Amino acid sequence: MKHLLSAADLDAATATLVLDTAAEMASLAGREVKKLPTLRGRTVVNLFYEDSTRTRISFEAAAKRLSADVINFSAKGSSVSKGESLKDTALTLQAMGADAVVIRHPASGAPHRLATWVEGSVLNAGDGTHEHPTQALLDAYTMRSRLGRLAGLKVAVVGDVLHSRVARSNVALLATLGAKVTLVGPPTLIPVDLRTEVCYDLDSVLSDTDVVMMLRVQRERMNDSYFPSEREYARRYGLDGPRMRKLPEHAIVMHPGPMNRGMEIAPEVADSARSTIVEQVANGVSVRMAVLYLLLGGKS
Ligand code: CP
């Protein structure tokens, strides 16, 4: 594997190798091994054309824990504002010695284009409404570590699926790993091209679900004409305390962040013992270490 562009590209053996490697990374961190020499002398560039807190910082932390040099590039404040293209930006970064480029871009497919221009590895950190493969890997890792397995798990992915690259990557990866995904949301926010079960009634799925993955309502990618009012959305599709109490005792609540507290998820739920939201962030570092290690480790 040279690049990580899409969760749909991962077969079960490769995805499981990433999760097992992430578990080893987490175990080392738990034993106070804070830094590994594996990527000493290698350069990882974080190329972010869209805002990010979790993904950018955890890729940076992951690369540094593997002893790589990290260059953070944000489109804001760069020559992108003077009209420089993605290709010219990429070639500039390559000339500076990038071994891997982690890219977030508003255009679906941008990481795939980048991979044709640069010699190093390309890692998709979220492209438009298309994919966010490391988020799906860290979500799968979190489910497996909380519930002990992925095969046979019933996962409800709830909310604004239409604009969610997290949902697309999760649908692909969870199917590969044997989980059963149901998309839940208003008909206007469920895409027609995702081949998995669909339900428009959140209350009807809760009692038979192992994982509820709430999605952020992405108003910035939306035409307001087809979004119900925030109050109506929260009433029909928000996960509040009474709905959470309909879940089986073992079930967990996930959210990739950032959250709209009070809209898709109530604070009482986000901060509850069932919530894995903070754990997902911590697991993201181990998973991104695993991905960087598997893509770059051993090469000189
Ligand atoms: N989950 C996620 O991608 O969060 P950020 O936008 O903060 O990176």
C-alpha cells in the first residue's frame, strides 16, 4: 500500500492489519514509550485546505511520535490566496522533500489527483463529501476495543449522511469488516448511491443497535431550502437522553466531531458514559501512527 485515498480500497486483511498495528501503538504509549525512531529523517506534510482540529493535530502528533519531521501547511495565509494551484503547491512541497502528504481539500477526488503528481505517499484527511478513511479506521478501532468485535455489529449512522465523508468511509469499511450499517435520517439527507439499509425513523432502530454514530449537520454544505428547522431536526433525529435510554445496555454512542451540541446530540448524551467521543480522538493518534508506519516505515 503506497497511498491511503479511500476506505473502499482497503480489503479486510489490510484494514485489520491497520487496527492491530494501532493497538500495538496504543500499547506502547500505555507503557510510557512516548516516541519511536521509525520515521526518523522522513518528512510528513500536513496540507490543509479546509479547517480541522482533530485530524490535523492528530496526524501531527502521530508523525512526531514516530520521529518524523512535520511541516504544517494551511491554505489560509499561503500563496494559494494568490491563485497558486494544488499541483504547483504539491510540487513545491515535494521539492522540499515531502515523503508523505496528508491532504484535506473541499473538492472530492483532490487526494487522488495529488497522488498522480507527487512521488511520496498521499493520505486522504477528508475530501469534500467523498471520504475520510482514517476517521473510519479510528471509528472501527473504537468499536472493536469497546465491543470486542466488528463482525455482526449493528451500526446506525444517523443524520446528515448526504454531506458526510465520514459516513461514506464508514459504510465502506464496516461492510468490509462484516458489520451491518443502517443509515438513518430525513429522506433529503440520505444519498441514493450508498448500498446499505436505510431507515427514516430513528426511534424504530434504537432498541436493536450496538453502535449509534451521530453525524454533524453540515449547514455550510447545504442549501437551506431542504433542511427542516433546527428544532424540528433535533426533535426527529437528535439523540437526547430519553432516546439514549432506549439503547441496549452495552450500546455505545459515537460522533466524529465537531458536534452541534443540542442539535444532533444532547450534551447529556455527549458527556455520558456511553459516549466514545473523547476516546475516538485519542484512538485517532494510534490509528494515524499505524497508517504512517505501514505506508512509510522501513523505506529509506
Ligand atoms: N472528525 C474530524 O475530521 O474532525 P476535524 O474536522 O476537527 O478534523
